[in-house]
Amino acid sequence: MVHVFCLKEKCRSVIHLDSHEYWNFKGKVKCLKCGAEFEIEVEEGKLKSSRKSD
């Protein structure tokens, strides 16, 4: 399982990416609480980068 924090300052919810497809993943994810989208890169279950989407 990979855990990512929402990048929106007023939200900061934890997003649980529990599918095996996120173990090595590069793409967009969406916060279920506030709807903010951002891009992440995960390698071997470790978050390498995260940034707000354009």
C-alpha cells in the first residue's frame, strides 16, 4: 500500500493507494475528499515525487 497526502493546503487528507498497480506508477491521482488532482511518481512502493496538476 502506498500513502500520499493531498497537496491542497486546506485538505491534507491521506490518500491510500492499496492496489498493486500503484507500486510502480507515474500519473495523476485525485483526492476523494476535496477533488484536487495532482501528479505522482512511485517506484517500488516509495513516493519519488508529487506536484499539483496544471
